[in-house]
Amino acid sequence: MITYLNIVEGPLKGFRFKARPGITIGGKESHIDLKDESIDGIHAKLIKDENEQICIQAENESKGTYVDSQRIKKQLLKDNSKIRIGKTTFVVTIKLNQSTEIKLVEEPKDLWTDILRKKYQEFSQLKKEKPIQLMKMEPIINLHFVKGLQLKTDWTLGYGPRIVGPDSIDLKIFEPKAPDICFELIPTDKGVLYQTDHADTVTINQQKLKQKYIETNDKIKIYNTEILVSVYK
């Protein structure tokens, strides 16, 4: 079973997110930044209840989280329910998929670590049962958004590997039509390696490159989103 949060009203109208336990919703500190000046900090959080079902839990009592027009503290996510936080309205969509249900049961609780382990298994040459080891990025990488919905956003990355894309819990891209995983940044002995499986739609310096060692002034483009790279040695 896969649960989606579809934004039908608000600054991020048209975006869809997979609902996973641990995801926070609200301001800049949240996994899903609603781009709403009236919302500060973490406003709500997705959790699992005693039956392993996904619920939304209010984290900011002063402003309120509403499900189907009722103010809630904690509420199970149900198909077609409407969630309202500030100016944003989500519609919940639940899809049943037998193979996905089996996969979710087998997934470890640390989703981000598991994504990294699977994505870089061949690169890191680690045994299947071992999690990937995070490494220091040398040099440190700064990603500065110069165009798109995340304009003026800055990410300074001191360890990796890191995954960037709409499906990333860590570094989420808000760009319609963007692939779930846009690109990865992988620390190596030679520097930080940029890698993408979507060179046709995710370009670097207007080139369709699958791999490149990151340098200052590299520009990554994903449809209408542009990111300027700075390297700090």
C-alpha cells in the first residue's frame, strides 16, 4: 500500500509526495517546506500508529492541523481525506499494490540509509547486508538555487553520499516532472562525483553528462530549477 499527499491548494499546488513515517511538514526546517510565510518550524509529522498505519500528528498546537475540516492532534490517513495546514490543502490518495506491500514490510526503519545502501551498492562494493558508510566530503559542496520554486535556498554538504530529488527525504527537489532521484553526490578520493541516471532531463553546464567531478560554478539544471555549485576546499 502506497499513500500519497497531493497538494491541491497553496504555494506548492500540483506537487505530490509519498507519505512515509518521520516526514515533517511546515516551514524551512521541515522535509516538506510549504513556502507559506504564516507557517514556522515543524507544523505536523507523519508517524506510524500501533497498527503500523500512517497517521498525521499535529506538532504546532497554536495554529492547528485540520483533517476533513476538523482540528486534530493525531489522525489516521484515509483515502480522499483532506488535510489543511495554513494556505495548503492536501488530498490523501492510497493505492494498493501487493508487491509494494511486501517490500515495505521488509524495509528497515532507516529509510534514507536504505535508499543510499541500495543506490550505491555497486559503487561502494559493500556486502549486501551492510549499510553504506557516510564519508566526509572533501571539498565541502554548496548548492545554491538560482532559479525555480526553491530560489535562494542553500544546501551546504559536508558528508555523503547524498541523494537529490523529489523522492529524497534528505534533499528534496520541488520541480514538476523531475525524476524521483535527480542526481547523487558521492565522495571519492578524487573529489565529489556528480552522477545521474537522467542525463536527458538533468543537465550540468548545459551538457547531458552521467558523471562529472564537481567544480565551482558548475550549474545543474532540472527543467525550471537551476542550482549553482560552489566548492570549499
